[in-house]
Amino acid sequence: MFDLDGTLVETNIDFPLMKREALRIAGAFGASPEQLVGLDILGVVSRTIYLLRSHGRHADALRFRAEAMARLEEIEMAHAEDTTQIPFAAELVEALRVGGARIGVVTRNCRKASMISLDRVGIRPDAMVCREDTEKHKPDPEHIHAALRLLGVGPQAAVMVGDHIMDVQGGKSAGMRTIGYLRQDRPMDFFDVVKPDVVVWDLKEALDAIIDFDR
């Protein structure tokens, strides 16, 4: 099981802009900055939906979600065609498939942009779960459990590979072994707080680690 952006592909999506837009739209629906402090992009969306529902504004919650998701998708689509492959990503996926593994992708990105990104680098997962597919997302295990169900695989037979703390948190919460891919722009202790089973510095090392898990 792989994260997408930052693990298999590089998209250069403007995430700070996405965060600002999520906060702007949440504010237009009455959520205050104090209620959303410290949350990531999808956390802002989820908390605002919760706040609206808790005040009986169920129709507004639906409208807010639709508007926020549409704006986030618009920002992602502006970069989808510029996707490049993380070194060895396609080779890693193919080597695992040849070895009999099924490949899942779990991403907080939208499906439309994710499909374009994967097509650009020639990676075809057996299953992909995007942010539209579940109400909760990584690090919540619901996101990963949905992919496991599509693959017909239990968590004990799966490995989660990702470049972010929430990928490791999600994999652990789902009962999976985890590999943290430490990008060159991250400090050496980046994953210390979540302690993945293995930390790798490139995807060739990830392949070796997955093979070692099966021995």
C-alpha cells in the first residue's frame, strides 16, 4: 500500500494555497479561525462539517463539503499534468507485482488529479482510495481499511509505505507494518515520533525492506 504524492509521484501541488482556500470557505460558512487552529487541509474540512452538523445545519454541511472539495480539486488539477515520478517508483511497483503482490494507493488527493498523475508515470495500482471515497482520511484507518477491502487483503499481510507521519500513523492504526520514506528535504528524526518498522532513504531500499518482511 502506497501513499501517492511525495512517495510515488511529485506533483508540486500548492498545498499552502489549498489550506488558505479551505479556511476561507470554512469562514464563509461561519467557522472561526479559533475553531480550526492546528488542523491540516482535510482536517479543516472535516471539522467544519462537524461544526455545521452539530448546529443542525445539515444542508449547509453538504454545500460546504461540495464547495470545498471542488476548490481543492481545481487547485490540484492545475498541477496534475506536471507530475513526475519519484525515482524507482514504477520499477518498485512492477517488481512487487511480478513477485505476486497486489498494489494499493491511498491518497488524500482527489481521484481526478490522481488518475492523471499515475497515468503520467505509468503506474497502474490494483486499487486506489482517494479523498472522495471515505469521510475520514489518513491518519484515520478508515481510509486504509477501504483500500484493503478492495484488494481483499488483511492488514497483517500488507505494508504501508509513505513519506509522511500520517501515512505511518494510518498504517499502524490499520494494523499494518509500515515503511517511512525519508525524503532528502526532511530531518533525520522526522519519523521518530511515530516509529515506523523501517525507515528508507530511497524506494530501492523500500523494495528490499518489503522483501525482508516476507522472509
